[in-house]
Amino acid sequence: MAWRSEIPEPKVDVSFTERVPEGDDVARDVCDTCGFIHYVNPKIVVGSVVEHEGKILLCRRAIEPRKGYWTLPAGYMEKGETTEEGAKREAHEEALAHIRIHDLLAIYNIPRISQVQLMYRASLSVPEIGAGPESLEVALYDWDDIPWDELAFPSVHWALTHYRAVQGQERIVPFGNPPGERGNRMPLKSG
């Protein structure tokens, strides 16, 4: 009886060709050997506008893209979690924050980078915050003190603006991209 480690792994040459699979109308990478179709689908980003005592939680990014710029706590969903769980996890990872989700603020489509972003309205469950491994620093900002010229992405600006538009309202209808904005351009670099 051979041990599993003694059984050689089969050698398989795998190559993909971009073509339109049968029954589809979009060119995709298809395995030349077995016909497996490699779908590349948008990534889901979840995050939140977190308020505490009238101030907004922002995180200065410690990673690229846009390292050093301010953002809301947000990031890619993980397998097996809901969008709300993902937003809570991201707030804790980036700002060591424990948050309470109130409702969905907005759904933004960013086709340039194949993202769909779900942003929630939230508040701190406990007042303690701190920089997580993906943040250089975190801070609670009064509205007039938000570093608007140092925001990392257009969608951060959109979410903050949309948040302000419905601040104090009990129930809201989620926003989408601002008129004319498809998320196809990068933010201008500020000095």
C-alpha cells in the first residue's frame, strides 16, 4: 500500500483562450482542456458612515491605493458573511470600532474597477476607536473639519454628502451614484 505522499500528482497543462462560450454573449476565458469558464465578476465592498456624538469616523489609509488619504471604514466582503457583518468587521479591522448598523445609505456602482459598494448608516456602540493594521490613524471629525481635499475616493465624498442629506431622518430610501457619475474616473490628486 502506497502512502499518499508517494503517489505522484498528475501533470496537466492548463491553458485558457478568450472566447464566447456556447449559450453566452460575452467573451470569457475558457479552459482549452475541460471547457471550464472563468467568470470575472464584480467585487462587493461594504462599509459605513459611522457617527458618534455628531462627528464622523474617518480612517487614514495605510495601504495602497491612495495610501495616506482619508476614507470611511470599508472593504471587500468575505465568504460566509452578510453585508452588515462585513461592514461591522471592516469598521473593527480599520478603526477598532464596534458599530451598530442602522440602515442602508447607498449602493454605488463603480464599473471601472468592477465594484459594487454598499454603504450603511451606523453609530459607535462603544466610544473607543484606534488605528487597525490598514489605517495610519483614525479620527472623529466635525462636519466642517472633514479633510475634503484629502478623501481617498469619489464614493467617500458621495457617501458623506448623502449621509448629510438624510441626517436625522428615521427611514430613508438608499441613494445610488450621483447623476452622471458612473464611477469611471479616478479622483484628482490633491497637493
